[in-house]
Amino acid sequence: MNNNQKVSKIVTLSMAIALVTVCTMIIRIPTVKGYTNFGDIMIFVIAAILGRKYGFIAGGLGSMLADLLGGYFIYAPATFVIKGVEGLLFALIYEKLKQETTIATFIAGLIAASEMMAGYFIFNYFMTGYAGAFESFITGDLIQGLVSAFVSVPVILAIKKTKFKLINQQ
């Protein structure tokens, strides 16, 4: 790999992290225990277009940065793991299904969103107990997961139809 390819990968990853952070922070709908945002949509798009590594790193770091910048410091470590695994899981399932269809993309989104919901439920359970975790799940995580899985499908399929390729992708 030459220097131009290395720089291109660093810039691409940096942009992916920034996109997740910005999409998480710009559209922020407050809920009882946090907020609902569009960051997961971007995580799914990045994971589908750029793959596992980018999905994991951009999902984890981008979402964690949004928590830190938004004042949700206590969630930052959990968010790094939960959202990173969400991006990785989406990419793995999307690749495994080997179909660029609405159903396959939606299934990948639902499974990845389910991991996110379960991760935050477990984290919130230890932070606030069962009632607090359940309340957060119903008022935020469930809505965010379903909206993200649904909205990401047409975005991903539209980008895939363009036969999008990075300069250094083979």
C-alpha cells in the first residue's frame, strides 16, 4: 500500500467518524433517558458501503464523540462498544446475505439495531435498575432502532445503485 492509499484510508475513516458524530448531534430528539438521533442510519450506511472495519470504528468513535460533546459522559464507554459492535454486526450480516435487496438490508438493520437496544438495556439496567432500563428502551432505543433500520434501507440501496467506489477500492 502506497502513501496515497494510506492517506486516503485515514481521510475516509475520519470523514466516516465525523459523519456519525454530526448525524448523531444534529438531529437529536430528547427522550426520557437520553435522545433519539440519526447516527445509527449513518452507521448502517458506512457499514454497508465501506465494510466491517469502518462500520466498527466509525460507529464506536463517532457515537462516543457525540456523547462526549453532548454531555452524556457516563454513556461514552458503553456507546463506544455498543455502537461499534452495531456497525460491525450490520456489515457482517449484510455481507453474509449477499443480496442488495430491501429485505436483506432491513434484516441486517433490525439485527444490528437489536444488538444496540440490548446493549443499552443492559447498561441502563446496571445504572438505573429494571424500571429505568425498560423506560429508556421503550422511549428511545426501540424507536431509534426501528427508525434507523427502516430509513437506512433506501439510502443504502440508492448509494449501491450508483456503483459508488472509493478511489483506492479495488
